Amino acid sequence: MVEIRRRHFLGGMAVGAGVIAAGPRLRFLFASEPEGAGVAAAATTSAPRQVFRTGHSNNCDGACGHLVEVENGHPVMVKAAPWEDTAISGAIAQKFNPRICIRGLSQIQNTYSPDRVKYPYRRVGERGSGKWERISWEEAASTISQKFGAIQDKYGKRSVWIAPYTGSLSLLEGVVGVGFRLASVIGASAGDFEGDNQGDSATPAGWNYVLVDPTNPDNGGGLFDGHEGTDFLNSNLIVLWANNVAETSIPDWRTIVDAKKKGAKLVVVDPRFTPTSAAADLWLPARPGSDTALIDGVINYLITHKAYDEAYLRAYTVAPYLVHPQTKKLLRTTEIGLPGKDDYVVVGADGKPQAVGAADPKSTQLLGTFNVGAMSASTAFQVLADTMAKYTPEHTAALTDLTAEQVNTLASLFASNHPVGIRAGFGLSHWYHGDLTMQALLTLQALGGNIGVHGGGVTTFAGGLTTTAFDLPGWWAPEGTTSFTVLEPMEACDAMLDGKPYPVRAAWFMVDNYAQQMSDRNKVVKALKSLDFLVVSDYVMSATADLADIVLPACTYLEKTDLLSSNNFYLQYMPKIIDPLWESKSDLDAVTLVAQKMGVGQYFDKTADDYLKEILHIGDPEADSNVAGLTWSQLTEGAPHRNTPTIPYVPFFDKSFPTKTGKIEFYVEMLVPFDQAVCDHKEPIEASPTNPLFSKYPLVFLSTHTRFRTHSQYSNLPWLKEINNGGQGFLEINPKDANARGVSDGDVVRVYNDRGVMKVYARLTESIKPGVVNCYQGGWDTVKIKHYIEGHPNNLTHQIANPTQAVVPNFRSNAAYFDCLVQVERVKG
Amino acid sequence: MLPETFPIWATAQLLAEWWSDPFDEPAAGSPLVQASREQRSDPASAAAVAAAVRLGIDPEKIIALAMATDTPGLADEHERLFVGPGRVPCPPYESMWMDDAPPERGIMMGSAAGAVLNLYHRAGLTMRPHPGELPDHLVVETEALTWCLERNRGPAVAHALITEHLARWVPRFCAAVQTAARHPYYQALAELTPCWIDALAHHVDARAAHS
């Protein structure tokens, strides 16, 4: 008999009659029938299906409601959930019956994906080498605590950067989540909570220029708001500008379709012919980055045709306000010796300057240049008119690569329809001058009397996170602590590399795939590799997790309690539907563990439900009016609409604007130093034919969304890959550009500029404008899984910041993904 | 020395033990663990060989397996092949192997998982509240099989577990393990397991024929 003495092998041995008599060892199962039941009885049939209502909190402004059916403790079906048709107060709200999309329908596959990270791991090789060692949560939390503490001692408290992002838009976890609470209590710095400047803060900055005074502390450093999606049912003209709602925001697309059925006209501005473009009455493939010029062309048309709302301009905007001819700021009564308290100056019907407070608002002069004392001052509207005068249909057409007829058609649609609702996509924010484009859109809408009215406005997304319904200050900085130091993602990258404004030596990413989704990827990876310590919480091995020192397994939305109120104005309680799989934990639980080790556990000693009650101030008479009267059963038994002043919600319905003047400031005084007081078009910082770089890199590089994933989530799910080119990325290129480069359909091409390279298959298509190429973002470039042949679209993009945005602290830096030039060449062999 | 009546259920349990996760702390109080800690090697190894003989499998395969257990890197290899982080070459879940082009296009918690859960219920078994694994994991299926074989608790279920499930997917899974594995333990185990299951299938058929 061979003596086999092997430790592991022995662990499996039955070693004699006595042991065998003890019976089988059950670790995963337990016997629910009594001992000796003998032959198995008839089937213990599964309990009837349980149904849970939840919100889909992933990084999508659809903010859908899901009904999740559970059988035997496992989710088996996702369906669209119903919505309350009343508000919290009981007021009748609206009928809301949106569709959900294939991403929502694939969530069970996502929760049970073989790509799930099941346990905590520690890196054992070089960063990015893919070598890991499994560790326990105890060890992970202790290590994080010890490392963070040591780094903070050596480099200062702010040298640890906590970076929760938009992977989840829910309250406890993600973009307004528990990571910020941790950052506050340990004195760390933390990424932006909103306006999320990985490409989405340019248009919010522009929104503030015109509608909010960002220097007023009451405005918290900047606001952002929008019309509730269903409000587009009230529009007579809908303009979808630089977005692809039919593929990216299915609930809102339902509204657009319904609005069209009611007779609304649809204009789509996009250099690509997408399913959204296909539904348009007028599709305008304007040159990417020329959007402000097109808007200026429409503004000029409205002014020259006198097709603007005079009464609205007089009542609600700075149109009649005089501008100081030298300083270019709005003129003050004290500057021209008018009596009374200091005020702005307008000109009455009699041609004489008056303080705004003393003037009859119905008869102020809108246009004109007037002698006021020793100077000759124009009204703000006159300055606008003068600046816009060059945007004739022909000049606008030349700038935008459209025809004069197209410009005129668009303009006459604006002139003859009211209300006009504009949905300004993040596609506009992905440009260096996206702030200016938003400023121009708001100017245009002001002319038409379309701000603060049903069916009007300029909306990127609505409701959600910028709501006063949540006591975010209290959630983020518990009693006795100071709120974290804000350090934006782009600024953090520099801080990691240069140590300015202070060194960042450690980071913890949650619901954030910074190393793939942030622009200028080569720079980002270099920055992360330079860190002393990097923690990543994720439910897959993202490109960011690949670089971590410690990876923590996170949960999907089915496995944790949370609340979603994003983009629409409903409160969607998210119950924990199944237990976290394997050893995954919610960010709340993960942060709690680390906090306990760091000695700040007392700030994390409540349940998820308790935090929700606190943040909403349930039962508190001082609760925000939006959620006044909310009961816990109301919250958990349906999806009630918030108590918004109007339903659908319309920002500034009362026409009270939190600006310095109290009016819509399409003349933006604070932008005089940036030569941007009015919305005169500026060429993109990189992707412009006027850029000398253009001769080397003549193609504009877009990296848009696809309907088959949500940023980098769901990218590897089998059924979604099956209908998305097998999960293989490709470059959309017009045949004209392809032929000029000897590129045929299916060839491998190299896409490159001075910042980086990617290789991908070429797909020739007429649906993209010549001079523009597009590679869908969100595919993976990780150690184990690659959806592009080599590299990723963000290898090509940049982090050039627009200093103008600094006037709005919350939206001060922006990644201009689309403002990007590349060259494409065929890879031989 | 050879236990003469080495029970069949214990052979199924060996399979569960050999495939289980080296990272896990075995359940305290298990007599099998107790015995291994006391290093009663002779009866243990003899028992394994006896099991092989009972099932009609070449005992040399057992010896090959045993020889490989002390080669370093076994835990790391288990992690790399079966656990993570992220996607692994040989996910040990039946659902992943039951469609075309497994496991690249396979899905977890597919219909196989529901089917085995129903079988477990028929045998009076339920997943524990925090099981830590999915119902169609190889170790869970073999654990259920062990239960059904012991004291004749569920011969029909045992038969179904083997013929409709384990015998169908485990050979494919083991072929992939043999290709992907670098450690001799998993190469040996992947070669041994299909024979083991085959032998169990014959045994269960023979019992069914006699009952």
C-alpha cells in the first residue's frame, strides 16, 4: 500500500467507520426535512414569486423603475415598474408610463455575470500585471486603514482622494454617496459630487453664467437643473441638440414620441444619422464644435425679423439694461449720477436713463444706443444684436457646414413655434467651449420667452441629485465634522503627478472607472501608477481595478438598500432584493468597515434605512418642501412624485432667477474678462480647421454612447455583445474619408494623435459626416478582456481645461472628450 | 486495513472535497477535518484507494492526485482557474457549460441552476441563507449528490443529478481544466473526475435497476 501523506488530500478523506457514520457534510445546503425521511417526498415546490419594486441606479439618466421578480431567492425577471400618479402631498401628479430598455432587461445577467469580483484581493505583481492574492475583508480593511493613516500623516490629510462617481446615481452609494461622508470625517479630499467634470460640467457652467450667481454663497458654488422629461409633452417644437435620446434615454424617448404624436415638431442636431436623427422633421448634421455659430445664426434671424418676445425680454431679462461702453459691465446709476440707491440702468420710452427699480418695465427700450451723461451706452440687447449681426444665413452656413436654407429653416421654426423645448446633450459639454454653447442656447430661449415655461427651457438632465430634497450637507459632513475638500477629477490627476495644489498619494475609487473613462488615458494611468496606495471598489475587474493595490468586491443594485432620485422627480426606494453575492459588499458596508478601523466608526453606525430617513428628514417638520409630509410607508410602497411647485417640474417657473440682477443674464458681466459677455461663437480649442494641428490630424474624433451598454457597464454581457458586433469595437468612418486612406470595411486601422493610439476595425458608413469619425466609448481595455483591438478611445482625448469655467466653482473643470483631432491609417498585414 | 464497506455517498463526498476551495476554512467539527488534522494518513489514503477500487477506477489515478497535492501553488492555481478576480478560464458552474460556445458565451444562473434547485427541494434540501455560492456550482451539486446517496434519501434525485446534470457538463468542464491547468493536481483531478462521475452513474443505474 503506497503511503500517501498529503495535507490537502487528507482533508478529503473519510477515515474510518466512525467518521463515515457521521454522515455527509453539508456546507452550502441544509436539510429541511427531518432525519430518516426516507425516499424524498413530493417536490417542495418553490414559494410563489416575490415581486420587488426598485430603481435602476446605474449611470443613466433614464432612472427607470424596475419590478424584479424573485423565485427561490433568485431574481428571474425584470420588468418596467409602475409609478404613483400622485405627489407626496397627495396632489395629482401625472400619468407616467415609460419603457425600460435592453440594459435594464439584462440586469440579472449583470448581477450573475462571470466577470463579478467575488472576494477582496491584494496586488502581488507590478501594477497592471494581473497577479492577485485573495485576502479577507478584515485584512483589506486593516490595510486600507493603516495605509491611509500613514499617508495622511506624511503628506497631509488631503493627500488621500476619495473618488465616488456616477457608476451609481443613487443616494447612499455613488455620486452623492457615502464616500463623501468618509472623506469628510477623515479630512480627505474628494471628487466632485455633481456637474461631474469627466466631460459633463461645461454646459452646467454655462447654465450658471446666465441663470445663477455663482458668487452668492446661497447658491452653493453653482446649481444645475432642468425640465422634467415629461414636460416635453408641452412643447410645440423640440430640439435635441447633440444627444441620441432614442438610444440612450429610453423613458425620455417615449415622451418625445408621444409629443410628436400630439403634433410637436422635432429637430435633431447631430453629425451622425442615428435612430434619433431618423425621427426628426429636420436633421442638421452641423460641423461638430460649430454649434454656437448655428445658435448665433438663429439668434440673428430672430432679431432681424423681430421675432422675439418683447414683453418677456423686458420683464425677465437684462435685455434693456445699459452696458458701460468702457468697462463692458452693466452700467450703474452711481456711474452716471442718477439719484437714489445704486441700481442698474435702463432707458424709458422717453429716451431717458432710469434706475431699473424706478422704471416702468413694460416700456423700457430694448434696442438702441443712448447718451447717458458723458457716455454713449447700448442696451445689452443691442450689444447682442450687434455681435450677432455677422451671423447671416450664409456666414452661419459656412461656419457650420450646412446650407443657408437649413439655417433659415431652423430659425423660422424657432420664430413660429412656442413653446420650444431644447434638450442639450452632454455631447455639447464634451467641448472646450461647451459653456459658451449653453450660454448661447439660453440666450436663444430667452429671446423666445422659453425659460421658466412649460414646454420650454434648455435641459440636459432634470431633478435628481441637485435637489434640495436631500440634506446632502448633513449626509456628507456629520455633526462635528467639516466637509471634505473638493478636488475635481482633472485636478486630482495633476495633483498625483505634480503635487499641486497639494500632493495626492492615495485614492479610493467607488463606482468609478477613472482609468478608462477619464480623458487623456495615458496621463491618467501614469498618475495612478505613481500613487503610493490605490483602492478600487467595483463589481468587475475594470481598467481601474486592474491598477489597484486592493480590489474590493462591490454589489450590483439588487444586492443593497438605497434610494434613487435622479433625472426624474420621483423617489424610488431600492430595497435589498437578494443578499450580496459571494463576499461582495455595498460601498456603505465597505466604508463602514474601514471607518471602524480608522477610529471613525461612530459616524457609520446606522442602517441604510436610517440614513435615508435622516437625509430626507422623514417626520421632521423642517423637511424640505419637496419632501414635506413624506412617510416611510409612502417611500417604500411606491414611487411618489416629489412636491415640486409644478408638475411636470419646470425650473424658474416663478421667473425668479438667482442672479445678481434677478433676471436672465444673457449678457454675462462676470465673463467680460474672458471676452464672453455675449455668446459670440468661438472655435473649438483643438477640433477646428483653424487649428494648425488640423493639417496633421484632420478628423474630429467622437466617442459616443451606444445603446448596448451604459458607459463601461454591461460591456461584457453575452447577450448584449451578441447584438453589438460580438462585443468588438469599431470606428465609424465615412466612405469618403476611408477611400482617401485606402481603408475598406473591416480593415484594422490605427487611430492616433500626439497623445496616444488605438487600433480598431473600420466600419464604413454614410451615417457619419465626412471629416468626423466615431468610436463608441465604454468598451473595455483591461488585462483580461479587450473590446478594441488595442487601446481605448480615451487614449486620444485630452485634459485641456477651460479657465472661464472657474467662475463657477462647482463646474470649474471639464474634460472635452469630443474636442479632439486624430488621423486614421490602415494597419498593413 | 481496507474498510470493506466503503459507502458510495462517501465517494461523492470525496469529489466535493477535492474540488473545494483551499482558501475556505473547513467547517469546524467536521469529523473528516478532524481526522485530517490528526494526520491519520494510512487509513485516509487507503480509504481513497478503496473508493476507487469500489467504483472500478484505476487506483493509480488516485495516487497521481495525491502526489500532486504538496506541489506549491495549489491555492493560487485554484484561484486562477475557478475563482477570480473577474473572469476565469474554468468557471465551475453548470449554467456556464450548457449552451453553445461555453464558457465565453455562457451565462450564470441559467436554467440549469433552477433545475438543480428544484432537485434539491425534492430531496428536502435548501440553500443555506448565506451560502456563498450559486446552486449549480460543482461543489454544491456534488454535496447534494452526497446527501441523496446517503441512506437512500433520494435515489431518483441522485439519478437525475448525475445523468441530467453532472454527467453532461462536468466532462466538458474537465476538458477545459485539463487544457488550462498548469498545476498537476488540477490536471490529475480533471482527468479523474469524469471517470469518477461515470462510475457513480453506473452505480446509480445498477441500484435503480435492482430497486
